[in-house]
Amino acid sequence: SQLVNRDELVVEHTCKLIWLFSMRSSKSPNVIYKLDKKYHYRIFEILPTLLLHYEENVALNALGAICSLSRNKLQYIEMFIDNDVKRYIGQMPETSNSTLQQQTIIAKRTFSST
């Protein structure tokens, strides 16, 4: 569906950039973390809240970024847990989007082990 305004499009694309960049190399999540800490972007706080966004593309890209940042990074998993990621994942609406379904399974597996 069409995003309502330019701000939502910016949010969607920002989440997608974080997701893609964090998958680029094993060092990328650390770079994102350092930038987040230095400039107080609050990425680890904001991304979980976007899982309940009414636009599936925003939720998908936020979830992809969370999963990618959390891959083999206990410190980041704990940061997301501290920001209620488990609750947000549990409240996500059902979807027919197969990519979002797959990311949700990965996220549930990632965050249930801690």
C-alpha cells in the first residue's frame, strides 16, 4: 500500500538502509552502534516501536534491521530486549507477507533464547 506521507517513506527507507548496512559485514553493527551512541539517534529504542507501524513495509524493514543488528551480538540483543522488543514482536498483527513472516520467526527465535 502507498505510504501516506514523505516522513513515512523516510522512516521506511532509513530502516531498510540500517538493515542492509548491518548485513554488509560483521563489523557493520558495531559501526551503527557507535554512531547511535555518539549522536544519540536512539536506534535501539526506536526500531522496536516501528514493529507495530500500520504500514507493513515499515514494520518489515524495522524487523529486518533488528534481526540483522542482533545476529550473534548478545549486547545488541539485550539492548533491544531492554526496549521491549519481545512485547512488540508479540503484538505484531498477522500478515500474509512471507518475508515479514520469515523475519518474525527469526526474531522470535533470536529473542526467546535470552
